[in-house]
Amino acid sequence: MAHRPGDVVETTLRVRYAETDQMGVVYHSNYLIWMEVGRVELCRSLGVRYREMEREGVLLTVAEASCRYHAPAHYDDEVIIRTWIEQSHARMVTFGYEMREKEQGTKLATGFTKHVFCGRDLKPAKLPRGYWREFGIAQPDHDGRE
């Protein structure tokens, strides 16, 4: 089923031993990696492939990242990553995330990442209109107003 901007996409993963510390608790930086996993799967569900965007010279650079930790995840837990587009316009997109332990439903972490659309020169650029629908950006009306 094709998703639309605003839909929540769920991705499930199992915590690997390499993602934990000596106590078997997931190391904090791995949640940001999990956000990336969720973001890539959300984009894929919307029909956007990072690889294709990059080939066309459109890069998503991280401008801000935030993660609030609620409970620890442990080795071998299954984690559900819920991802959605919180806000988007032609120059920036913000993704929201919630991570939960699958069996009990315990909220593990919440967060967001803000991304600036850039060209190959890494300078901010407008997202080509061909991607606006997928990112939920309003199309300009016949007068050219957005």
C-alpha cells in the first residue's frame, strides 16, 4: 500500500549485541541511527529513494537532531520505530520519531530531525517540485503563490 505524507510508517528491528553497552543497554547514539532507518523506510514508502535524489543532486543534510530517552532498550528486544513528516516546505523537512519495545509497548524514545535540502555543493537549495507531493509540500496555485 502506498503511503501519503502525514502517514506514520512503522519499521521493526531487533537490538543487536553490538548496539549495547556492558550492561546490555542500548547505547544512546544508536537511537539516532534507528531514526535514520525509520526515515529511509518512510521515504521509500512515499516513493522517494535517497539514492535517486542524490543522483539528481538533491541532498538531505541534518540541521538539527533531538532525542528524548524514556526507557532503556536491551539486547535482543524488538523495537518498533514509528516515523512521520512533522513539517515540510521547499527548503526544509522535519521528521518525527517514536521508538517502542514491541512486546510490552514501552515507549523507549521520541525525537525529531530537521533536514535542509541542499545541492551537491552542500549549499541550501529548494527541493525540486517533482518531489513536493511526496514530502507533502503544497503546490503553488495558478498565480504562482504557494
